[in-house]
Amino acid sequence: MTVSPESSGSPSARDAAELTAAEPAAGDLSGFEVLVGVCGGIAVYKVCSVVSQLVQRGAGVTCVMTKAATRFVKPLTFEALSGRKVLTSLWKPQFSYDPQHIKLTNSADVFLVAPATANMIGKMACGLADDTLSTLLISVDCPVLVAPAMNDRMWENKVVADNVARLRELGYHFIGPAEGWLACRSVGRGRLEEPEAIIKKVADMLAERCKSATERGKA
Ligand SMILES: Cc1cc2nc3c(=O)[nH]c(=O)nc-3n(C[C@H](O)[C@H](O)[C@H](O)COP(=O)(O)O)c2cc1C
């Protein structure tokens, strides 16, 4: 949403611009289901905006939070933004009495992991499934987009780099991390990619999935 220089000074024009920006955009993601796996990193607050904007664009969004993630932001925030229950435990049936990790992954079109911690990337690379999110991640058969965020030294750590390389090799998609100001008050590579870029990548992956399904249907 852009506001022309002439109109940006007037409060009524500014209010109108804010209102328009908050309205659902074209609704071009309706019909798609996005799973969002939220890990325990300081960048969780940016993922709130990603979830909100995906919902505004019409996507059905279900969030799954690790225990560490819930120390940064309460599940309530993601529940309010997505309009759905947030999964935090495999053992509490929050959706139905079917095994939730299977039920949820059946309907997902894209699985976004953001912020992806060094810990979760390590678990994914080793096929570990010791909590809700990691169990969902090895049950899913849709494309997975990983948006890492961590301190620059963590990102450059050889083990983390090997884990990322392995996941890339296996076909996981990555976005970021970007370079810039880090929460540890230094500058380097490790920032979560900006919400707009993450949303664009999710939308591109959904479009690609749609295209492949259509092509499969024609074959
Ligand atoms: C204030 C704070 C900020 C943190 N930020 C990050 C981060 O940005 N990236 C990361 O990989 N770990 C970060 N951690 C460490 C993770 O929270 C920790 O490794 C945790 O076990 C991750 O659990 P999860 O992968 O299950 O969410 C942070 C920890 C604290 C206390």
C-alpha cells in the first residue's frame, strides 16, 4: 500500500490508507492450508505478522508452537491471529481424537517453519521427533519452507551449516537468514527474513503446488 506524498500528511487520508492496508488483499490464497511451525527464537514476534497477513490473504493457517516458542509469545496471540486453536502438545487432543500429527499434515499445502532455531534445524536434519513440531515435520508430505533466525555465530557453526546443507539436499526450501541487526545487538547474518518476503515465498510455493497438481491432472 503506497500513500502519495500529497495525501500522506492529512489524518483522514492516513486513516483511510491504514484501513485499506488492513483489509484482506485480493484473497488469492483462499482454499490453501498453511501449517506454521513456530520455534523459540526472539524473532517470533515477526511471525505473528506473517500469520496475520496469510490469513488476510485468505489462507487457512494452523500454528504449532514448541515449548520454547511459548516462552516468547503466548499461544493466545496466534489463536487470535489465525482464528484457530494452536497446537502445543501431541497429548492433548485439540482438534479431534485422530492422531493430530497425521490429521493436520494431511491437509497442509505448505509447512512454514519460522523462526527456525538451530535446535529445530538439527532435529529435522536427524529425523528426530520428540515434540509436536518435529513429529509433524516428519509426518508431512507437502513442501516445507524453513526460515532460520539465530545469532550469526550460530548460523556459521559448522554443524548447523551441515544440517542446513543436508536439508537443502533433501529438498527442503529455505528463505534467509538475512544480514543486519541481530537481537544480540550485533550486525551479521542471522536475521529472520522480513515477513513480506516470507509471505511472497509461501505464495509462490502454493502457486507452484497448484500448477504441478493441474499438470498431474492433465497427464
Ligand atoms: C532470549 C533468547 C533468545 C533466543 N533466540 C534464539 C534464536 O534466535 N535462534 C535460535 O536458534 N535459538 C535461540 N534461542 C535458543 C532457543 O530458545 C533454544 O535453543 C531452544 O531449545 C529452542 O527450542 P525449539 O527449537 O524447540 O523451539 C534463544 C534463547 C533465548 C533465551
